[in-house]
Amino acid sequence: MKNSEYIKIYTGDALMVRRFVLELEDAGINAVVKDQTESARLAGFGGGILPGFQEIFVHQDELEKANKIIDDITSELEA
């Protein structure tokens, strides 16, 4: 997503990505999930980041709010 108005805010396993995306959606933020490994597999190629890992992107206008949500959930899980 080079030259895009979307910014990557998280890379991690699919389970955590799903949790974050649900929380972001509850806050009215439309997140984009990118799974390079699955995309490569569907296209008949290998590669991507680590298998099972996905990336979350949000629009730059929602970046601050999205980062706060990610930080809050991460802090909650570490406590």
C-alpha cells in the first residue's frame, strides 16, 4: 500500500488481528486486513510474511484513534 492514505498499524497472528478489527469496527473505524501469504497461495505463488500473520491498515485520518484502541487492548492483555 505504498503511496496510499492507509497506514499499517499492526502485524500479527490472525486471532489477534480479528480481535483488533472487531474493536476498531465497534469504534467506527474501517480497517483493511492484508494477508500476503493467503493472497500468494490463492494466486499460486509462495511467499508473504510469516504464514498465519496478517497486517492491519487504517486510513490516516483514523490513525490516532486506532492506535489508542490497539494500545488499550495490548495493555489489557499484558496485565
